[in-house]
Amino acid sequence: MDVKDIFSYDWSYLLPEFIILGFATLLSLLDLFAGKRLGKQVIGWLSLVGVVLAAVFVFVNVNTLDKPYSYMADMIRIDDYGNAFKLLFLGGTAFALLISLSYLKKGEVQHSGEYYYLLLTGLLGAMVMASSADLITLFVGLELLSLSSYILVGLRKKSLQSNESAFKYVVSGGIATAITLFGMSYIYGLTGTTHIYEISMRLAEAGMAGYQFLVYVAYAFLVVGLAFKISAAPFHMWTPDVYQGAPTPITAFLAVVSKAAGFSLLFRVVMISFFNVTDGVGRFFFQEGSLYLGLMAAASMIIGNTMAIRQTNVKRMMAYSGIAQAGYLLVPFVPPTTLFFSEVIFYLFAYLLVSFGAFAVIMVVAQEQQTEDLKGFAGLYHRSPIMAVAMSIFLLSLAGIPVTAGFFGKFYLFMGALAQENYWLSAIMIVTSVISYYYYFGIIRQMYMRPGTTEARLAVPKGIWVFVLVMAVATVFFGAFPGLVTDYVQTHFNPSFDFGNMLPPNFQ
């Protein structure tokens, strides 16, 4: 392998990451030296500018990049797969920043400057995860996102609930990190490399040499560690407490951006390093190994939806709903279909819209009612009809009711499962979706059929009002025209999961 210096690379493909890193660094310095004179809102708006600018350059990469381009012996790989997930991350972070501008005015978070640039560092970690083609850079991105998330969850320093949730998150996250590293150490010991695309070739050799059991152990530990990040059962216990204790915009960030980052990592490692092995070991992972993910998907759907029924706190209910959503997203793995990438991207896109819209409504209602319980939504239709209708659209989309984006998200996953003759998973999807109607409609029942404590009009900030309205309209629009997203993904993104032995043309 020839040694390349830093001037040999075309660094323009990494401009999105450089922009986020530069803005996070500059804003931290700006907050340190001029934070009181400028005001925290300025830092928030500048953070949003950085995210939008990075998104522009991701679109440039999408339109100009023909083949994967690698850096540092292919530790970082810029390709269609990573660009698709980066757009989701950037969109989710932009939405989190928009609703945070209103949330932070209430003064619950004292250090709002840190709040904004920690969101950027978490975003940077997610982007590194999406572009990692090596276990080392993958782990660096994972920890950057995790450490930022730990701090963001505990930024309400005067809230005992926030302190408790941050502590639980750190402890459980540390355990998951240790398990992930343990699995990675086995992979390195078996293959002698940390490069994801080379691992698939060398795992076959390890299996043929009689180390199949250790290959299975490495797979199991790695998947357990990654399942924590996507809050899949039975490694979901941290989720309700963390969602409840975190600031509401951060809850939305964890529900969408952090979960999508976990799936980007799971896809890259499992699809390339394990499912792409061509010998008997690979056939095991494509069948029995994917069945392991199928059992995890079934457990997530069942536990998430049944436990959500018992919740009276809306954010805890959304946490269990998120666990169920992780289960739905694991279904295309059992085993993967040729269209699974566009199916998952569309589902994550729909989930992005409805989650941020729903959490924006929850934030406004909770701040005005001083409670996050279901009773806070009582009589909402009489106090703010538009907020109630929008929330109803978000809940119907989460439940998978036509015509919403969430319906087609579940429909594509369901048809993919039927195509692979996974009738048992398809049945669980249908049954658990029906169960979810009960608790989603429980909120709708409160808004329309229960009297509230007051008939005073709900005070909704103009920015949040516009944001919720746009999310609701987008949810219905893409539910009516889902092909606009799926066709764009299939036209502009080619994840090429079947080229495990191929390296980018600039890899030397």
C-alpha cells in the first residue's frame, strides 16, 4: 500500500464535516469571549446556518460523486450510502435547533451556548459514523455522538429527573460501549484488520480455519452493543427514563438522529462485514444471523407497544413507541431485500417529520400546563384547533393510518417481509400496529373528548406554530406522494452493499 500525504486527497468531499467542526469550534470560542454581548439566540441561529451550509455541500456531493472516495487508507469513505444518512442527520439537527430556539427562552437550560454546539458535535459524530469504513473511525464517531448526548440529556442541572436520566444514560451507555469494544476485539483478533470491507473476506478464512464459534460470538456482542444505540429490545431499558428527563428537543434528537445513526452503523457493519461473506459462514449470517435480528425486531415491537399502553407520561409513551419503531426498522434485515435501503430511508424520513412535529407540540403543551402527563392534552382542540389537528396527523402517521407518510413507511417494510416469506414477522407487525392504536388514540381522545382545566387559548410561539404546520402538511403530502422520496433515493443513491471486495478507485 503506497503512502499518501494529506495533499494527495481531494478534501472537498469532506466539506460538510469540516463545516460542522468549524462552526462547533468557532461558536464555542464565540460563546466564551462574547456570549453575554451577543446573546445565546445568535449562537443558535449561527448553528442553524452551519447545518444548512453543510447540507448544501452534501447535496453537491450527491450530484458530483460517481464512485466512493476514501481517505486515510479507506478509514473514511464518502459514498451514496453515507450521504443519504447525512441528509437525515442534518435535517433532524436543523429541526432540533429550530424548536430549541423557542424552548430555551423558558430558562430551563442555563448554559444554552453549550447546548447549541454540543448538538453540532453530536451531529459530527453521527456523520463520521455514516462515513466510516473502519472500526476505529466508527468507534470515534460513536463516542463523539454518545458523549455529546450524555451531556445534553443532563443540561437541566436543577432538575433531579434530568440528573437521574443523565446518570443512567452514562452508566448504561458505558456498558454498551464496553460490549461493543469486546465484539470488535474478537473481530480484530480473528481477521487482523479493522477495515470493514476487508473483514468480510477474512472472516470467511477464519470460519474455514475452524473459528466459526468465535465469529458468531463476535457478531453477537457487536449487535448487542449496537442494539443499545437504536434502543431495540431487550437492550432498551435506558430509553424511557432518558426521554423523560432530557430537554424535549434533545428527546426528539435522540429519537431520530441518534437512532438513525445507530442504524447507519448497524447497516454498514452487519451488511458488509458479516452478511457479505460468501462461504458457509456468510450463509449462516444471511439466514440464522438475520433471524437473530428478527427475534430482536419482534421483541422490540411487542415490548414497545404493550408497555406504551401503561404510560401516563407522554414522553415515556413516545419512548416505548420509539422502541417499537426500532423493531419495525429491523424487519428488512430478516434477511435483507434488494430494496431494503430505500424502504428504510423512507421510513426514517417519515419518522423524522412526525417525531419532531409531535415533540414540538408536546413541548408547547408541557411548558404551558407544567406537566408532561396525558391530562395536559385534555381539551386541546378547543384551545388550539390547529395544534390538535396537527398532533392528530402525527399520531395517525405513527400508527400507520392512511393517508400519511407513516402508513407507506410501514407498508413498504411489510411488503418486503412478505417478499421474503417472513409471515411470522409480518403478523407481529400487524398485531402490534393494532395495539399501538390504543395509546395513540388515547392522546386524541384527550384532545377532543376530555374537558381541560381551562378554556384559555393556548399560547403558541409563531416559530413553533409554523414549524408544526409545515411538518403536518409534509406528513400528509409525502403520504399522498411517497414515490417522490423513494424514486429520488433509488435514482440518486446506490448503496452497493454487494461490493464488499471492491475498494474505491483512489484506494492505494
